[in-house]
Amino acid sequence: MTLHLREAAKEDMDTIFYWANEETVRKNAFHTEPIPYENHVAWYTKRLADEDSYIFLLETEEETIGQIRFDIEDGIATIDYSVAVPMRGKGYGTRLVQMGMEKLTKRRPDVKEYLGQVKYENASSAKVFEKCGFTREEKAAYIEFKKRVG
């Protein structure tokens, strides 16, 4: 099975909306309330137009596996990602983060550091960042993961 990463398009808006509102994703998010569709449309449209925001989808020939978003500020790319429910627990989160960082590093050589923030209860996401070589720092409300580039 061949995995590839592609840039998100306007046509992916509903898929990403569905994933964003999935129960486990909301539980692990810092803002746990469901996202109204009209808010998502405005947010997604803004993200696609933002030159410091990148959204990629991980796919095979048959299906879409997950999404990863990078928001860049001052050379730091903050990561947000999710894997579709039927694809969880199969190692795709690690591949998604690895492939996403590889793709973004080529496009944005100004990125010097990657940052992930994970709630303590989200052990699977913490494991993904650890497998990708991030350093772990425990904060009061979450775990911060960092990885320098170059």
C-alpha cells in the first residue's frame, strides 16, 4: 500500500469538518465543544488562504487516512493532526507526522522547530510525537513536544 500526502483543497472541507467533530477528537482537543458548520467553513476558508498555514491529507489509492495542519509563526510550526476512526491504532499517526514534517521542511526552509501540544489523557498522540523524535516537556495543563530542524 502506497501512502502519499497531498495538499488539502476546498473539496476536503466537509471531510475535515466531520473528523474535527468526531467524539475522540473533540475530547482530546483543547476546546472540546462541537464546532458549528458555519464556523468551520469560515475557519477552513481562512486557513486555505493563509500562507503560514498548511493542511495535508494522508491517502492511499483507495482512502483518506488523516489530516495534518501546520500553523507557522516566527519559524515555529505548530502541529495539529487527526486520523480517521477506522485507521487508528495502525501506526498512521506516526507516518502522518513524519511525512508532514518532511513535506513542510522542503516547502518552508524558514521553519526551525516543530511544536505539538497534547493533553495528558491523550497517550496515543504523545506516543506519536515520541516515536517521531520530539523532546517532551510537561506543562501544567498539557505535554509540549518540540523538535528542532537542521
